[in-house]
Amino acid sequence: MAVFKTMATLALAATTASGKWIVPGARWYDTDGNIFNAHAGGLAVDRDSGRFFWFGEHKTEEREEGGGIACYSSEDLATWESHGLCLEPVEGHEYISPDNVIQRPKVQYSEADKKYHMWWHADDSKYSLLLQGHATSDTIQGPYTFDKAVAPLGNWSQDFGLFTDFKDGRSYALYSNGDTVEGRDNYLTVFNEELTDLDEVVYRWPKFDLEAPTIIQTEKSYYALMSHKTGYRPNNVVAFRADKLEGPWSQPFMVSPAYTRTFSTQSGFSWRIEGTKRTTYLYMADQWDLNSIWESRNVWLPMEIDDRKGTLDVLWHDIFDLDVKTGVWKPVKGKEYFAAKHAKLSGDAYLQEANFANFGRIATGIYGNESKATFEVQGAGADQWVSFYHQNIDDMGFGDQPMGQPDRINGTWQIRRISSVIVNGDEDNVHTLYQKDTHKGVILSTPLKLPLKKGKNTITVGGLDNGFDVKGADLDKLVVYPPEPKKRGKGHHPHTG
Ligand SMILES: *[C@@H]1O[C@H](CO)[C@@H](O)[C@H](O)[C@H]1NC(C)=O
Ligand SMILES: *[C@@H]1O[C@H](CO)[C@@H](O)[C@H](O)[C@H]1NC(C)=O
Ligand SMILES: *[C@@H]1O[C@H](CO)[C@@H](O)[C@H](O)[C@H]1NC(C)=O
């Protein structure tokens, strides 16, 4: 029981009712107003303060790899304070130079040697090393000191995950082992107590060719989530269930509605919140943007798990209110405005029959400055989240093609369209809305925070240049959310010991 239980208890003591919302796929900012820049990350808990720490890859427009590991801390998983880089790249270093790949970091505390251990996928830019990197620190926020990069039990390692069993505190490395014909397995390997090395392989998923692994544990089961290998293009994440880590593991099954490509995300981490009222499971994923990896978004969503049926579903909500103390989360309710009922269309934009859309029609032909959709909505006189439900069928049409292909003749992978969003005719403040590709007939949403007046507002959606064209995605509806409540109070410091 030891390690994890203690930490979980501390985590609960440190937190307060959230009053803060989690907005998956939005641009997140830290408490200094900078972009939350920590991709393919993992969560850990400071055993002294009980604060949550998130570790992820730091990416910039100039440097998408080798930017080191950024860390942030939070009491509520919604408000994040930056601690800068807790593993800095070192010029000329064999494994952590800016030319290296330093991916998917995970941190865990070892009771046996009283240190925090960071492990990650360590590589060169060609992915020819396939190693696991290791660094340690006496404090959770670092700085972490590089120790080594190793081949786990003499084998290859690519996407790295780390799982700690809350029943016995043992930690495990999860990794895919590369793209060669001999590889393409996924490993679950137990760490020694000190977390300084791997002991032995506990299970191997043979030849599924999956990546981005994470395990979530319930009282009865383990669920291993992994994505298919389609680079930075999202696909349908699958899960396996087992009573024991050694298996037998179930057949893989999808964790989200088919063709949503797991809401345009890739798995990577998950977290169990054992609250005072309920236990909540979070799916913590990346919404990569192939055209600008550095500004990819984080998507955290609740998972619904039914151990009797052996099912796990990632649930989409535009916004949910999570109380990390009680474990209770609630979707936030907004007001819907449908394109088919409430939009005024200009230029060549028009409503087209679409049996999958609300009222059987979707607004299409949104293009540049001339062909737009304007919605009249009610505001509350605040910055408010507005979710735009779209279809963008420049899709990747995964078929037999491992990497997919554009499914229109001579199509070009666009990955996303970009719309301009103008509030109350204020053309000096154009908001940019990224609209990921979707399968045909699949509608997904993206949130934007917009300054709304009290009473009537107009929201006008046009098309912006995405490097290929100035098309906006097809629009089904907008949902306008109430203003975010003020934080309900400051967290008190936990008792330790
Ligand atoms: C390395 O991985 C491959 C593929 O999973 C496996 O067949 C082989 O036995 C492993 N080698 C060692 C030394 O574990
Ligand atoms: C839209 O208008 C802006 C200025 O108002 C202009 O710079 C831009 O080129 C226009 N874009 C298109 C696609 O017409
Ligand atoms: C395909 O698209 C490219 C770039 O958009 C264009 O240059 C080319 O002429 C197109 N080919 C055909 C056969 O339409």
C-alpha cells in the first residue's frame, strides 16, 4: 500500500474545491500568462506538499524536439504555475543535447532511495538509439541530474510510459519497441524498488504495433490504453483489460466513438483520483497539430469504466468542472446556437443537407472574408468559452494506407483548417480557430475564449489561410458557456508525515 496511498492522501489534503474548469483542446495558459507548454507528459505528486506536478516536452516554433522537460504545478489540475525547465538540454551532450529526442517524460518517487526519478524516451533525431533516459532529483521540481540512457534489458524502447500500482506501490515501464519487423511489440516491465533499473518483463503485447501506452487501474482491473502508429495524425485509441498485470489481457477495444479518432487525440497518460465522494479516472492526451507541433493542445477527459462489463469509455465534454478533493466532476452546461436555425450566411456559404447534423443541415462553403456564418448569441459581459462544432472532411481516410491518405482526388493533407472568428464586428481582433480534420459525417468541437458583451453579440466565422487555402470547416452549432466562476478559495497547506 505504502508509497502511492500516502501520496494520494497528501494530494487530497492539499487541494480545495476547484471552481476551475478543464477545457480540453483549448489553449491553456499558466499563472504567468504564458502558454502551457508541456506535451506528451505525465503527472506526479509532491510527497511533501501534495501538489500535483506535470512534466512534459517543451516545444517552440524553432525547436520542436530537444527543448528539454518543462514542469508545472497545481492544486486543482486546472491552474498551473510554471517551474521552467526541470531537465535542461545540454549542448553537446550525447543524450540530452538540443539535437536529441527527449520524449514522453514520467516522474515517480522512490521510497527506497528517497529520490524523484525521471524516465523518458531518449534518442537521436533519427530514432536510431531507442533508449530510456534516466535523471534524478531530491525535489520534485528539480533540476534533475542526468544519470544515463539505457537499452531496457538489452532491447529497444520507443514511446515511454510509467505506471505505479496503487495496491503495492511497484512501478512499471511501458514502451513500444520500435518500428522494425522484429520489434512492434509493447512491453510492460517492472522497475526495481529504487527505480534505477528495470527488473523483468511482466507482459509483452505481441505485434499489435501500438504506441503511446498508459495504464489506468481500478479496484479490480488494469486497463492499458495505446494508440495506433500514425505519426502525429490521431487514430482510434484502444484499450486492453486484465485482472493481473501478467495477464491474461483482453482483446483490444476502442475507447471512444468510432471514427472520432479518440476526439483527435493520442493517449499518453492517465490518472486516478480517489476522492472523498467518488473515484474519477482521467484520460490525459495530446491533440497534436502536425503543422505546428509546438502549439499542440492538451486534452484531458473523464473516463467511465465498468469493470463488470470490462469497458472503458473516454467521454467528451467541451468543459468540465473537476473537484480533485471529492473526485466529483460535472460537465458545464452552455446554450446552443444551431447553424441551421440561427446562422446568417453571406457570400457563397450555404446550408447543405447533412443527416448527421442538427436539423439535417450544416453550414458549408465558409471561405475567406466574403463567405461567412454569423450567429447572434447572448453574452454575460465577460470572457466566455464558446465551442464550435465542426466537420472538416479534408480527412486522412485511414484505410489500408498505414499513414492514411487524403480522400479527395489530388487532395492535400491539411490536418486542420483555420477559421477567423470576429466578435461584434471588431475586425481588429480576429480570433483564430483551429478545426482538426474529421471523418466524413463526424462532428467534433473546438473551444475559444471570446469577449462577450452583456446581452446581444454577433459571432462571425470566416476562413483563414492554413497554408493551402482559406476554407473554414463546416459548422453545425456553437455552444456559449457561462463565465468561469472565480476560484472558490485558496488551498490550505497539507499536514505531512
Ligand atoms: C527484443 O525484442 C524482440 C521483439 O519484442 C524480442 O523478440 C526479443 O526476444 C527481445 N530481445 C531480448 C534480448 O529481450
Ligand atoms: C481579408 O481581409 C484582410 C483585411 O481586412 C486582408 O488582409 C486579407 O487578405 C483578406 N483575406 C482574403 C482571403 O480575402
Ligand atoms: C494537384 O494539385 C497540385 C497542387 O495543388 C496541382 O499543382 C496539380 O496540377 C494538381 N494535379 C491535378 C492532376 O489536378
